[in-house]
Amino acid sequence: MTATCRDLAERLYALLEGELAADEREAILEHMRDCACCGAYQRTYLSALRLSRDALLEPPEEEEASLERCLAA
């Protein structure tokens, strides 16, 4: 199987979740190694996931206190 940019875009989530068959997984990984645009897409996708996750986390107490002091000023 040979993967395309469209395959990567459509299956990236499934790849990250481990839901792809071994041959499909290898084809997409090979495509990402060979295609700079898809490698960048994957990195951006992962960054967006991290940012989304981090936005849902509670801030550390010292940051929360600092924010409260700034808002009170």
C-alpha cells in the first residue's frame, strides 16, 4: 500500500490511537518521513492536541494566585 497526503489527513487520528492495520500504519509513517508537508501537519496536529489538553488542566496554585493578583490590581 502507498499512502497519500489525503490518507494521512483522513487517518492521522486513527494512527495516533493505534487503530490502523500494520501495513496501513507503515505506509502512512513512510509517507510522513518522505513528505515534509505531512510531517509538519502531524507535528501541528500533535501541538494542537497538547494545547487543548493543557487548556483543560487546572493551573498551578502559584500561577492562579498570580493571575488573581493581576486581576485585582
